[in-house]
Amino acid sequence: MKKESVSEFNATTPTRLPALQQVLGQLDAFKRKFYLNLLVRGALVAGGLLLTLFLVLSLLEYFLYLPTWVRGGLLFGFLGLVVYTFLHWIWKPLAALTNLRRLLSDEQAAQRVGELFPQVQDKLLNALQLQGQARENALIAASLEQRAAQFTGLEFSEGIKIKEQTRPLWKYVAVPAAIVLGVLLVYPSLFVQGTGRILHYRRAYSPPRHLSSLLKTRSCKPFAMRTLNYRYG
């Protein structure tokens, strides 16, 4: 009797439950697609943010001829933002996608699946929580296999629509990218000079003569008007 009960239990352990193993495989596919979705969204947000900031900084330096300490602050601030966006929005999901780290546990993934599929709700989470008890009880293992069989026809990864969820973010990349490309085609010296002066932030640059004379003329106009008003007022 003891040998029969042991063999019966071994036959129903979680490692030999085909329905449970299939559900766990679907849950793993869901997590991988979840990480891929995070990676795509993060790349779009990071790309749009960095392109916009690059455009703004280049325009500011091209027209204003900023001091050396301001250009140094802009350069290192931009590089710091590049590192932050890469680590936060790209490296984390990429590391999870390549199994270097874990962002979602099976229980957390089951909760997200329950939110996406109304017919699942908390059933999948409850089934996963029974795994530990199923290793010690053949009846619980059989009940767990029966519950897992309810989810074998579902593809959990289909609940994540990458194209639909990332479509609103493409405009934040397309608009600054189109502007940068247009400026490069029409007036590339704006980026060549503006970006170059930021990269060589230690050098002192002065505006061209025609620009400096224009600035002086504009600054002298209020003084001339005050003089005329004093004379003829």
C-alpha cells in the first residue's frame, strides 16, 4: 500500500502535470511579450525626448552663443539624461527579456493576465499559489491540474497588443525626427555649429561681426530715443 501511494503521488507531482506545465509556458510567453512591449515603449519615449532636447539645445547655442559654463552644463546634463533613459527605459526590459534579471514574478504576471482576461480573474493566481501544497498532497495536485486545464486554450500573450499600445507614442518620435531631418537637409550648419560649440564647451566663441553689430545697433536704439526725448521733450 505504501509503494502504491508513493507512485500515485509521483505521477501527479507538478513536474508531471501537462496542463500546468502548458499554463506556465504560456505565462512565460506573456512575460516575454510584456518585456518586449516595455522595451519598444521605452525606446520610443527615450528617442523622442532625446531628439527634442538635442534640437532645442542646438538652436539655443546657434543663436545665443552661450557662455562656456552654460555649454558645459548643457553637455553633461544631456549625457546624464542619455544614461538615465538608457538604464531606465531600455536596459531594464532588455535585461528581463534576455533573462539577466526578473521584473515580474509568476504571481505578478498572473495578476496582469487576470486583468486582461475577465474569464481568468484570480483563478490563475490561486492555481499558482497551490503549487507548493501540490508537492505534498496528491489530491491538491489533481485539483491543480484540473484548474490549469481551464486555461490551456488561452494565449495569454495575445492580451498585449504592442502595435496598438505603442501607436500613440510614434508621433513623439516622428515630429522631432522630421524637424531634425529637415534642418539637416536645408540648413545643416545649424547643427554643425551649434552642436560643435557645445561639444567644445571650453572654447570661447564670439558671434560673427554682422550679428554683433546688429546686437549693438539694437542695444543703442533705446539710448538714442531717450536722448532725443530729452532734447526735444
